[in-house]
Amino acid sequence: MTPRRIVVTGGPGSGKTSLIEALAAAGHATSPEAGRAVIRRQQAIDGQALPWRDRALFAELMLDRELEAHARAENATGPVFFDRGVPDVVGYLALCGLPVPPHVERAARDVRYDRRVFIAPVWPEIFAQDAERRQDLDEAQRTFDAMAAAYPRFGYEVVELPRVPVAERLAFVLSRLA
């Protein structure tokens, strides 16, 4: 049986990571966001693969981490919840106005997740910037729009998460998977 790989995507500061953390606390396997991990590592070494330095290189490192995370889930006994997925890289490149290289397109087409993807809408009341999240609300909305376009392009059904407390979002997701 193929393990379930469920993606939670959307714009920055929309509560995705809080939902992933709640899923982990409830005993579900999770995979953290690749972009934040890349940013942390690149900042630690003053690297170039940062969204404010080299967006294409940043996208390549995110893709690599997403592919690793997907492969790690191969032997999972239950569902694995991902904070973003491979099609997010396509959405990110589109957001930046950069071309999508053929290998990225192929990865988004061939590396599959559950058909139903959850997307967190922009939520101004909880949005906050930090050392890794430098985007403003306008860019958060454009990111949401890019992800909302990227996933259906690869055959996914996008389900918008309600703007409700984390526990209610958790219940919403789990009820849609039952």
C-alpha cells in the first residue's frame, strides 16, 4: 500500500506550520517546511541560496529537500503531513517570475502526494514577519495565489482551510481524510 502523503500549503504566515505542529502533537508523522530549513542553513554560513540573494538557487535547494522528505515517507505506516511539497517549488518560481526548469516540472508531475491538498489562505490577523519570513502581506497573498494555481496544474484538488483556531483546523483536516 502506498503511504498517504498529505500536503498543507499556502502563503507565509497563514498558520500552516502551526497546523503541522498540531498534527505532530496528535501523533501523526510530519515533514517540516523545506524553505525555512534552507534559509536557516544558508544564513548560518552566509550562503547565496537565500530568496533575497539567489532565488533560483534557493528553489533548487528547496526541491532537493522536498524530494528527500518525500522519499523518507516511503516506509511510513500511516499518513505523513508535509508543510509544502514539490509543486510549491513550481509556484515559488512562478511567483518570482523565473522559468520553471524541465527537471522541476518533471519532479512536480512525477513525485506524487495525496490528490487532496490543503491550502491555508492569507490571514492578516495572525500574519507576522520574522528573520526568515521577510515577505509582506501582499507577497503572502501572491504566494497563496501561486500555490492555488500550481497544485491543480498537476492534478491536485485544493481544499481551502478555514480561518479558525488550530484545534478546529486539525479537526477539519482529519475529517476530510476519514
